Amino acid sequence: MIILRSISAVQKYIKKIKDAHKTIGFVPTMGALHQGHMNLVRQARQHHNKVIVSIFVNPAQFGPSEDFKKYPRQIKQDSLFLDDEKVDAVFYPTAEMMYPRGYLTYVNVESVSEKLCGHYRSGHFRGVATVVAKLLNIIRPDTIYLGQKDGQQVVVLERMVKDLNFPVKVKVIPTVREKDGLAMSSRNRYLTETDRQQAPVLWQALKLAKQMIVSGVKDPARIENAMRAHITQNSQAKIQYIELVDKNTLETVTECRKNFMIAAAIYLGATRLIDNIIV
Ligand code: PAF
């Protein structure tokens, strides 16, 4: 596996691949890799000649009181993981490279960035869209692989790719879960033992919502209340939001018909967990 540490090294490497008419599958990450990431890598491996992964803890997507400094960084372990999965190249940019002195350009995907998590994490999706736009311009992949776990991120990035005519396909891969249903996330390692035991309540609440919908319940408020009750009765979690939204616009739905997403964020202690399902 080749380790690329500068933008010019990536560009040279990509030119060779393009000259040889080979295709590129790209997986953007912030490192601290887990099976969810590996699943994206495996999908990319199946469909492309070359697989490139980026590892960059992007300062632009963290708020001032968020966990940028504490975010797990484990480059050696991540490299071993990626090597095992036969990734062709990993790109490790630095913040100075991505946002050099005098940097002024940001991508703002309006409306969908402000809803759900965006309401509580001001500027987060602007940071995500900006870094992914930059990575797409540097790597020029045929396909970018994203996890459904970050459902709103998928909506924001799909919109950006469409609106800005990026010549890339977006492939969304289902969430990988622990045996008890907890969605895999690099932040799960922040959970204390007690919090970890309670963490599956989020997935259980989403499953409960799905069952209600399958059995004919159409009122979003009823579903939301049942989810709230499940979470509060079975854990000490603090609910940040539970919302039933259109899966493309993220507008609140008034009736459960089709094409909607149930998304939720909870806090267990200081750890924020998100999850969603598309119905
Ligand atoms: O999902 C993530 O890990 C990040 O938001 C991403 C897409 C790598 C952008 O920094």
C-alpha cells in the first residue's frame, strides 16, 4: 500500500491511474477505522481497479466545544487494517495542506445542512462538504463510498455532488452494527461500560418505530413518543432529537407514507450517538 503525504504526490499517482484507464473507488475517513469503514473499502475493492482511502481529522467540521483534540488518532493500526484489505493507497493530508494560510473557500449546502444534527452542530456540514469537495477534486474518483450511519451527511454530500456537477457516483452502504445493534462508530470507544450496555436502546427504538409503521401507524408524533418512551424507560440517555423527515429534503413529515428517514441523536454521558433508518 502506498502512503501519500502530499497533494502533489496524490495528483501524480492519480494521473498514472487515469492514463492507464483504471477506475478509482474512494473512501473518505477520519481514521480510527472499524468494520463499518472496512465494509466501505470492501465494496470499493469489488468494483474498482484501485481503492484509495483518505484519513484526515478535518478541523473544519468540529465546533469549538467538540472533540477535535480528543478524536482518536491511530495511524499505525489504521494502516495495518487498510493493508490487510488490499487498499492501494492511503492519503494522509495535514490541516496545513488542506487549509493553508489565507484559505477562504467553503462549500455550504443550504437547508439540508441546517436540519437534524446541523441544528445542534453549527457549521459541521459546511466543514464536511468543503473537505469532501476538496478530496474529490484532488483524487478524482469514479465512485465515493459513504456509510448510511451518517444519514444526513449522505444527503448533504449527494446534494453537493449533484448541484456542483462532480463527475462521481455516490454509493451508500448500509450501517454495520455490533451484535446488539449499536451502529459502529469511532466515537463508541468514548462510552463507559455502563453507557455501552445502554447504547443499544437507540437501535431498539428505531426498530420499534419500524414495527409500528409496518403495522399501519401513520402519525409521526405517536412513533416519536413511543421511541422516546423506550429510550427513557430503558436507559439514562438524554435525547437530543428524534425526527421523521423526508429522506431527500430532510423536511419534517406530517404523515408516514414512503421515502422517509427516522433519525435520532442521544447522549449517553458525554458521548453523542446518532443512528437512523430509511423506511
Ligand atoms: O464521515 C466522516 O468520517 C467524515 O465526516 C468525512 C466524510 C471523512 C469528512 O471528513
